[in-house]
Amino acid sequence: PLKKGEKAIDVESLVRKKMPASVKNRDEWAQIIARTFESQKLAPTEENVCSVLAVAQQESNYQADPAVPG
């Protein structure tokens, strides 16, 4: 749930805005991340969206099925 003073944001729109323009399938990423926020009951805040995007970039470079060594 949102903490006191936090405002809910439109996750899908923010993902499109914050995700690098070079990412393929940005719309799909935005839809899936927004659905995940809803299904996992994650607080829809800018901080949480940015955290998810940072991890996705670090771990997969925004590839849906990245190659994993070993």
C-alpha cells in the first residue's frame, strides 16, 4: 500500500517515459510491468517503478529472454 503522503502514479505511462528509447517492445514492457505491480500489490510510486527498471536493465538489459552464461 501507499505510505502516508505518497501519490499513486500511472505505472504504464511512467515506464514508457523512463525506459530508454532504444528498448524494443517498450509498450509490452510497460503493460507487463503495470500488470505486475497490480498483481503483486506493489505501491505504484515513481521510486518503485524506477527501482524495477534499474534491476531489469542491470539483469537483462531489457531483453525478454537474455542469455545466461553457464
